[in-house]
Amino acid sequence: DPGYSFYNRGQINATPTNVDLGSVGMDIIGDSSTAQALLTGGIFNSGAISSSASTDTSSAQAISATALRIGPYAVVPILENSNEVGASSGNIQASVTGASTGQGAFAIQIDVNGSLAKLINSGTISATAQTSDVTVGSITAVAINDLSGTLSQIINTGTIAAQVTQLDNNFQVNTAANLQANTSGVNFQNTGI
């Protein structure tokens, strides 16, 4: 290992005990531009980082599940999601289920004022959003959601995937990698899925 700041070879899971609550599996947040959460060596994951949430049929509240969030003023130079111990290792997964509109699943989210420069994936990064009511207004699943514009290199030999329920109005969003905030270009090397 080349000296990562944070290693996960176990399980990091977040699932609310009650319905109608969102969840975040791993949340890295700084305080300000002068008090950053700085992981100089980056993050290595060969275990599982996951988040799930659900609504019941009476809920009108939109919820979200985010497996790994690099929040404001968090600086992570590199994230490696590795299948070093076999096909079932290296999983970053988020899922939402239920009948409410606007719910979303995000496997990796980099917020505005957060930073992740490089992502190496040989495992699985996935987001799944399912609803039992196909008449809801919208539903979203994004595997990599870069709102910061800092993600400039992705090397994928594994799986990056997003799945949603098809809605009657077709306002479902399933995106493997949302990189729209990047204005300087992204080097995306993909030999995986």
C-alpha cells in the first residue's frame, strides 16, 4: 500500500432504523477553507461502504442515501476502490426504495468546496433507486456525483453503475458519472463496465 490516510477492509454501513430518514455511510467534512479535513494520502477501500434508506407508502418526503460523501472543505487527493481480495470486495453502494418523489441514491458524492482529484476503481461503485409507485414525479441514482468539478482522473477496470425504476413520466435519472461541474476536462480511462 502506498501510504493512504484511511484504509477500509471491513464494513461501513448506514441504514436508518426508521423509514423516511436519509443516510450517509461515510461523511468527510471540513469546517472552513482554513480548517479543512485533509486526507493527504487519500482513501483505500477493499471492503464495503454502503448506505440505504426507504420510505413508506404514506410519505411525501424525499430522502437520499449516500455511501461516501466528500463534503465541503474536505480534501481527498485519491480514492482507490479495490477488489484486491476477489470479486466481492471493493464495494461502494447506495440504495433507496419507497413511494416518495424526488428520492436519490448516490454512491460517491463530492460536494461544492470538497475535493477529490483521482479515482481508481477495480471494484463496484453503484447506486440504485427504486419506487413502488411509477407515478411519482422523479427519482435519481448517480454512482459518481461530482458537484465540485475537481475530479479530473478516473481509472475504471471494475463496475460503475446506476439503476432506477422507469417512471410513467420518464423523469427518472440514472447516471454512472456526473462530471458536469468539471470545466477543465476529465481523463476517464475505462476498461471496465
